[in-house]
Amino acid sequence: MKANVYDMVTERIIEELSKGVIPWEKPWTGIRAGAYNRISKKPYSIINQMLLKHTGEYATFKQWQDLGGHVKKGEKSEIVVFWKIMEKEEITEDGEKEVHKIPLLRYYNVFHISQVEGVKPLTEPFTEVQPIASGDKLITDYITREHIDFSEQASNNAYYKPSTDSIVVPMKEQYKVINEYYSTTFHEITHSTGHQNRLNRLQSGQVAAFGSEEYSKEELVAEIGSAALMNLLGIETIKTFRNTAAYIQSWLNVLKNDNKFIVSAASKAEKAVNFILGE
């Protein structure tokens, strides 16, 4: 019965790909990363990220005051720089006015939230979600049986790390639709079946070089495995399936858009899913 699932999923993916370019959408909402301004909530420029000592919230002395806080006595400020354009008028030999724009590097002082009293750090705007019991059970049963280090945390990334046999995925509350959490997590646990102590697809114990043919093939296996698990549990949605097709399409570009790689990956995905299910 499950063999038919792989055939069906594979055929549907190929059919979806025939419709043309499908844009992939990151299924989770990102978290603020690096150093950013408390008021605008926007990250500082690359050069300022390098200048500042900490990640997280910064603001000027006055901005902290306006928020009801105050900088602790003895704390030293840091600087962020910006370009200010100064216009200078000159009269040419013909008597015409000419405006020259001169960039001037300026800076202002900022303090990190750890230097401030009376203001609480911003919280991430995550809302409560209703987990899917069958999805949680599958994940828990598998990672418990295989002793995998599994971490669901506020994160901008989802990945499986073979060297430590560990998985990190963004927390459920970050996903636009809860089903996408399971699609993402099933992708990563399918990767983990490739560990050398399991199905040994990742024979060196390391992930292949990003963008290589080997890496691309493994991504196809993981995504088809995820799609099959979503289908088997009955929690697939139109959006999760379309995003699967989009993701596969992006890696097929590396493989010269040859659909035979989907069929090959589906065979490995079937073994991976059977392993996850303990069959």
C-alpha cells in the first residue's frame, strides 16, 4: 500500500513541475537576528554589525529614556556609523550654479539593552498553535528510538547535523500553518536516516558540499520522504505539497532538470520512511 503512496507522490510532483516555475516559500517566520535598533526593529548595516559588540537591541540614550528606561551609571556607549550627504554649491566659469554632493561619514552613540534598566527585552510575536497529535507521535517515537538530539527552538534555520546526529527546527509557533512544521521536521528526520549507523546514505558522516550533485540528490530524498509522511498521516495541504514541488524543482536545476532523479530519490525515500516507521 505504501509503495503506491511513493508512486502517487512522485507522479504528482512531476505533474506539478510540468506547470512551470514554482516559487518556494520559507514556511516559518524568522526571528530578529544580529544587532538591531529597538525602535525601528530593523537590523543595522553590515559594517555596524561588525562594529557593535553584542547581538540584540540597541538604542540611543534618548530613545531608551523615551521608553521609560535609563542607562546604568558608568556604562560606555558604542557607535554606529552612517553616511550623510552634504550638498555644496559652486559657480562654474560660465557663471552657472553647480551642486556637488559630498558624502560625509557620521556616527552616533548607542547602548545595548544589557546596559539599560527599566525596559524589558522585546518578545517574539509568536502565537499559540494547536499541534497535530499524530505528527508529534511519529517524531517522538522515532527520535526516542534512535536517540537523536532533537531541538525545537526559536530559530531562522532547520537542519540535520550528521557529525552530532542532531536536528534543529524552528518552534511550532513560528510557522504560518502548523502543517508546515511537520513537513519541515519530517524533511530533517528523513535526512537523519542517512546516518552511517542507519541507512548509510551519508557514508562519510558529513553532509556533501552544498550545491553538489550528491547534496542535491539527498535533498530530493528528504523532501520526498517528508511528502510521503505527510500523505500517510493525512496532514498534507495544497500549500505543503506545492512547496515540496517548488523545493524539489530548485534542486533539480542542479541536476539538469532530469526527472529520473526524482524516481531514484523516491526509492531511497521509501526505505527512509519505512525506517522511521520502524517497519
